[in-house]
Amino acid sequence: MSGVSEHSASFALSDVVAGARYVLDLGSTCGGLGSVQLNDGPVRGFDTAVPTVDVTGMVRSGVNTLRVRVSSSLNNRLLARGYYDKVPDILKRDFASGGGTVETTVQRYGLVGPVVLRTEA
């Protein structure tokens, strides 16, 4: 439900096209933060709203090794620990009758994908 997941995979390319841009599209990470490393290249973070990483210069002909790390929302961990049971819902308190505590549900998490390597000319 909560934490950091690590994923790895290998894929082969017959030829890297000179002058082409290579973009790794992670599909969905459910809004989780994370990073990508291709072969022995630098570790690069990605925008959680659009989880793509430019891997031009890191991709090579032959076998490539990909590593992806994704962290889940802190919401899931706090929910599991009962944190929200003690947090007053100020919107309910100030704008609705009554009060109560914050209500939330378990959020989706992890590398959902699909993961695709795109070539852009």
C-alpha cells in the first residue's frame, strides 16, 4: 500500500537512429514520485503529471537495462497508521454543520504503465 517500488527490465534495439530523440513514457505512476536510470546513465526524475523522461544519449543499440523507482503517496501510509483519525476536517468544521475528522481512501500506487519507448524525429 505504501513505500517505494523498484522495477527493472531489459530490452533490445537493433539500431539507434542518429539525430532521433528517444522518450521513455512510463504511462501511469498514479502520481507517485520516482526516477529512471537507463544503462549506466544518470538517474533522472520525472514530472508526476506527465511521467516521461528523455533518454536520448542513454539508449544504445543492443541490450538496454532500465531501472524505475516509484514512491507511493504518503496518504496510504498515514491512513494505515490511523493518522487521519486525529486530524480535524476544518472545511466541515468551518463551512458545514458539525465537524469530524479528515476522510480519505487508499489511493492507487506503483508503476501501472504501460511503459513505452518512443522515437521522435
